[in-house]
Amino acid sequence: MRTANWQDYELIDTSGGERLERWGGIVLIRPDPQIIWTSAQKDPRWRQAHARYHRSNKGGGHWEAYRKLPDVWSIGWQGLTFRLKPMGFKHTGLFPEQAVNWAWAMEKIRSAKRPIKVLNLFGYTGAATLACLAAGASVTHVDAAKGMVQWARENAAASGLADRPVRWLVDDCGKFVQREKRRGNVYDAIIMDPPSYGRGPGGEVWKLEEQLEALVRDCMDILAEEPLFFLLNSYTTGLSPAVMEYFLTVLLKPRFGGRVWADEIGLPVTASGMALPCGNTAIWERED
């Protein structure tokens, strides 16, 4: 699946382990270990970028600014506004390839023609939450990082969605789902984008390979009797679309029927016309 409908973001070129990207009016060069080829780098923006992220051999890295780089700037997508800033570990606070999933979820919610409650786990800076709110759903947004939840709230305000029905929660995702089970709360749709490794607000350790199945099984118990969809995204090496499809088929289809499908998501590269792989998504959806 290739992400489309971006005007404020562009993956201009790829070469020598790096991406040349345009984020609104800001051009950045960021590392990407998948880019094992070297191109001609004909686009002049390779030499006109605002900043480049350099990895450190000791972990992490730093931004080198060539031109004045704002502390915060914004880009838009389909009426939504995302605030960006150069972060440690090369990130900007947004994964533009996920727009294909945001668009898909928006269409499913709008087509349901009924109230939809969405749970967004590992919600990060809230792009999926904003997309679901814009489509008319109510959303519970959960992330273990207080700063990310605050950033998500700021994105919602910038997008004119601050008054929509949303709960912003700083919590360990696994513990939150277990409490929801005990409370008897249910959701029509669940979105999750778990990291390979992470820590909860109380220092809880998350290891995807060891804990994903238990989390998904717990999530099944808080899905409504006739749920709309379950979307699982992953950037974890080795968790291929085929593995993710098998995983959701084994867990969800026996209880809920429906269909499962999975695909690699990618960003179109302007210079080559090809797509750069950027993770995998597996989806269970109800069949009407």
C-alpha cells in the first residue's frame, strides 16, 4: 500500500542510507538503514536541506542544521494539522506513511453509519486519533509517554478537534486494557502500533515478541459483539505481513468471523517513481 494524498510531505529521493524529505517548507535528510543503494542525487535539495540527522556509533545521534530550522512547524493532511519538531533518534513526531491507514479507518467509520467507539493504543502524537475524530468517532487515546499525549492534544487543538469526544490517557496500554475488561467497557474498533521495546509510565517493560499475543487476546475481550475493525501496525523487523495476517487470523476470525488481510506500507519516491517500504499493517474487518 502506498500513501497518497500528501501535499505537505514528499519523499524526494533516497541514496546512501538516507532519505531526502520535504515537510511543508522544511527539507530534512534522515538516515534509513533499508536504503542500501546509491543514486545520482540529482535533486539540488540534497545540497539545500535545512538539516541532516547524524547517527552516533554509541546510539542516538544529533541534528546538524545547515539553514535556520524552526523549533516547531506544522503541516496539513486532509484538513488535519500536525505540529512537528526535530526530535532525538531522527524523528519529527509524525510517520507520514501511516496516512494510508488513517484514510482507510476514516472511510470505515463514515461508512458504518452508526456511532463508533475507537481505542487507539500506543497512540503517539495522535494522528490516527485525529483521523478517527474527524470521521465522527469517539476515541480513547492511550500512550505511556506524557509528552506524547500532550503533543497529541496540541495536534487536536490545531486541527479544530479539541471539543470532539476523546479521552487522553497516560497509561501502560496492557494494564489499561485489563482494567477496561474488569469495567466491562467495549469498543467498536481498536488501533495499535506497538513498539518493539518500550517502558510504561511506571517502568513496565514491553517486549513485543513476548507480550503481543496476550495484549491482542485481552483486546478481543473489550471488542463489541459486532466490531468494525482491528488494525495492527508494526515496524518490528521480522514481523512480516504474512506473519501478521496469520496472527490475526488465528486469534480474531474464530470469534468474530470477518476477513483478515495484510500488506507492506510504503512511501512513493519522487525521484524514482518506486516505493520505499515503511512497515507493515494487518487488519481484521467485519464483512457486511
